[in-house]
Amino acid sequence: MATANTLERIFSVDYKSKIQPIVSVCKWGMGLENLDRPSGVTNDNSTGDIYVADWGNSCVKVFDCNGEIMFKFGDEEGEGKMYHPNGLAICRDGILITQSSHWILNYQVNGKFISRIGKHGKGELEFDHPRGLTFDESNGEVYICDSDNHRIQILSKELTYKTQFGQDNLYYPRDVKLTKEFIYTLDLSNPCLHLYDYNLILHKSIISGGFGLQLNYPKFFCIDNSNNILITDYSNIFSPGSISIFNSQFDLMRKIAISLPIGISVDDRGRVIIVSRGSELLRFNIF
């Protein structure tokens, strides 16, 4: 198995301080340590473990904090069958996974299947290509980007339907994150971030997209402990991809060239974790 030392890369760019060497552990393929078109990524702050939605291999792969593969999970048949996973969110009792079969899977973090939530459709607790999702630690609620239904669904801590929002403003919500003040929603088809208050009223839209502007084809985003916003921009006419970093006032701080970035997460130590369509797993020690 490849070690972290043999796979280090150095990027001479700044994000508050110089980015340090990062571990890159993967290559394309079907092997345990390899990835095939990965999508979402998240991390467990209690253990440092990294969870990657391996879209092409229809499973979730788990790496330790040094980037070494630990195990993979995802049932091949039955109610827990995993099919092209997209977004990931570690919750109170496990990890929730959106996937291309239009429902949500609930697994334990050790890979044991718990339950399946929802089905394909347009009603309550029905989904059409769900993507990013996030967990509200204050009350246990889950926010899910129901992308092709042009809305965000909110589930209770029991994972039952609570409410929804965004139908009048969202066209293709790709990812969602929470701060104390706002619900941030990334819209892919009209590239920008929408900020909703907790009364589910649109407060404002920020970070424009389009030709020559700040975003072109955003995939996922994360918010660090200083409320800096980090967005993966898959590609545009000027580059094969980048990470755009905005401060809490939504000013662009930096663009970092990364080939075809998809999923992004940040741990409680400020380390940024990225998966790319080139089937790489990268972690930046940015402080």
C-alpha cells in the first residue's frame, strides 16, 4: 500500500499561511485503496477519520487521519443497497448518504446498515437526485438538497419529514451548510450561494457565477470555524478547476488551482479535505 510520504504534494499558495504538504493516497480503480469518480467527503472530528463517497464503485471508503485506507461499506443488495453515493453527513447516530437511487441511506460509522429513508418522487420525504446534506447539532435536524425537485427538505431528528423551502428561489441546489445565523445553499444552475434565515426566508444571494465571474461549475462547499467559505469549482474556460475561498464578508481571498475538485470538508483543526474527479484524496494542513 502506498504511504503518505510517497504521495505528498506541495502547493505554493496561501490561505492565511502557506499550505503544507498534503497526503494523497488514491488513484483510479476498483481496489480497496482506489477511487472511481468520488463525490462527497466528510470527516469525523472525534476520530479524524475521513469518509469518501466512491460514486463509481457504489460504496463509501473510510481513511484514517494519515490517509491510509481502513475499510469500505455499502450493501450490494437489499434495502441498504448503495448505488452511486453523492453526499455524506455524520449525524448523532450514524452517517447519512444521498445517492442516485433517489433515497437516503443511514449507516453506522462502522459500516453497518441501519435504515433507508424516503423514496423517489416529489412529495414529502420523496427525492429526485438528492445531493449535499448537513446535520444541525443543536436539534438533530437534517437538511437535504433535493436537487431535481428544486428544494431543501428538512427532516426531524427522528428522520421524518418536517418542512421544505426554496422552491421559489432554487433551481438546482447542490449543497447546504449551517451557521448560527443562516442556512447557506449552493445553487449549481445559477451559480451562487443563497442565504436563508431560520424562518426559511431568503435573506440574500452572494458570490456570483457565470462567464468571467467568480464561480462556474460549483460542486460542494464548506464553512470553517472563522466563517470562511470554501467552494470547489469543478472547471471553467480558464482552468481545469479550483478552490475559491471567501471570507466572512464574502470577499474573494484566494483561488487555488486543483484539477477537477468535487467534495470538500474542513475538520475542527482547520485542515481542508478534498476529493477530485482525478480520484485523489487530498488534505491541506492550512494553519
